[in-house]
Amino acid sequence: MNTDFEQYAYIPLKQFSNRVWRTYEGGALIDKWKKDTPELDGSMPEEWIMSTVTARGNGRPENEGLSLVETPSGTHSLKELVASNKELYLGKALAEKFGTTGVLIKMLDSKERLTIQVHPDKDYAKTMLNSAFGKTESWYVLNKREINGEKSVIYMGFKEGVTRAQWETLFANQDIEGMLNSLHKIEVNPGDAYMIYGGVPHAIGSGCFLMEVQEPTDYTMRVEKVTPAGLTISDELIHQGVGEQNMLDCFHYDGCTYEEALKRWKVSPKTINSSDTHTLNTIFNETHTDCFGLSELDLNGSHTIKANGSFFVAVIYFGEGTIVCGGKEYSFAQGDEIFFSAAIEEVEFKSTIESKILLCYPPK
């Protein structure tokens, strides 16, 4: 146990930028959010936030995806800080149940449509991948842009009547249009929120900037062998080593109508409390999943958040101000990503200009 690291559990920890390579292009809206210039699309279209897991991909840097945080004694990975005293950083219940943060947060900006994919549910992950976590995830749409005149859409869930045999044939023939036509196509706008449970097929369309809160794995099964931009995807990234037939078993073949799809997966944010200076909305919570939580704090003044027995992460979507923690003040600004350990009893956010703060929580 590194006792030097324990002192950092009592202060807000800011993360350094953590861009990750993917098989699709994007990222300009992340640059815009971070106020980085120039705002460029490229092969690093995701920002991984407070990550203790590495990204999967051949030939990539060994620790790609791991978050580094700023401390008074220099830069350390969040993973090593948490490992120094799991109960202090994560909270007793989480430390005992998982021994890890149990959640991964991403900002994702797509210039092109992502490949059609599915993530394992917990049962499949345990049986086929020897993992305690599947990859149930959620999308909270923050911004959008038209790419080549295309509106921002997502594809989600099988339409009625799609069978495994039909899906296998479409996959074998690499009939991309046929596969896309098997899924519901949903136009999205900022403020829209969706749950993507393990087993549900999906694809993010071009021009979507969203926050993705998910279980902490990088397991993705893909059914397109070439990306829309023409990049060939390796077998490992297609089926994660389980083989194509087992990969096809990862999908849940329980198709539904468009209306039923929205009912199953679209989430309406609800206000928890509000005052003259703040509105706190819950977006994803235990009524949707026990894998993670997401709330949104609109702030024009001050608001105090009390400890709830575990850590949380604050992502500053816009605005600036100060954080009062342990009797000291720390600044925050647009683009900041801040980890608050379970040891911190309360945090007061005070905005100097109107702010939107996304609050991410671990599993229950």
C-alpha cells in the first residue's frame, strides 16, 4: 500500500487529455469542447475519462486508454492511485464488490458512421470472455453536425422478424445495407439519452457528439469487416477471439416495432432538485441499470454535493468557476474532467459563468 498516494484521495484530481485510437474517424467536436485548435477529425475520435482499463487493438501502445491524473507530486495513473487504497478511493462497497471503478466514461465524436456492433451482456462476458463485466452502455447526446448533408442518427435494435439465420446470411454476404435495414434508424438531437444493453445491435451515425457511460471493458463484436471509410478490421476486432459463430450468439434476437424500441431504450431525464442557482437532472439511474449512473448539473451560482459512499466524476461540458473541497478552493473550466474519491465528504461547485457539469457514478 502506497501511503503517499492516500493524501490525494482528499482533493479533486484533474485528468490529462486521454485520446484513444479507434477504427473510425472523428474528434473535431472533442477539440472544440476542449478549446483545442485546430479542430480536426482523425483516428483519435474518443476521449476516455477516468479510465483504469486499456484499449484493445493490435500494434497500439501498451497502456493506451489508461487515465493519467495531476497530483501535487506529479503525474500518476488513476489505476495506481486506486490500487494504493481501494476502499479510500472507491468506497467500501465498491472496493469489496469489484476492486475497481466498475465504470468507463467516454466522449465520442463520429465523422463517419461506426460499424454495426454488439457488446456482451454479463452472462455472455462471463461464459465466453471470462470477464466479470459485460459492456452495457449509455449515450447522452451533447451536440451534432451534418456530414455531407446527412442528419445525425443512431441505429438500434432489430426490427420485428429478424432471425439469427437471416442475420448470419447478411453477415456472411457482408450485405451492409441489408444489415442496416434490419435495425431501427433513429434521428437524434442534443439532450437525447439512450440505454444500450448488452446484446442489442447498434451503430452510431455520422455527426454525433455524445458522452458514453459504460461497463469498464472494451469488448465489441462487429459484423462489418470493412469500415465505411474502407479500413479492413482484423478478425480479433470482429469477434474478440471467440470465433464468428459464437460472435453471432452475442446478439439478442428479440426484434420489436420502432415505437417499442423507443420505449425500451430511450430515456427521459428527470429533475431531482432545483433552486434559483441550479437544476440537477438524473439521466441514467438504477431504474435503467445497476451498472452506472449519470446526472447533469446546470449551475448559475452554487450547489453542494454530499458524499454517497463512493467516488464520482465531474465532466465540465461548459462554464467555469471554483470547487470548494476540504476548506480549499480549486478552479474548474470547460473541458475539465475531475475525479472525486469516496473519501471526500462534500463538494461545493460555484460557477463564475453559467456551467453544465456532467456527474458520472459507478455501479450500485
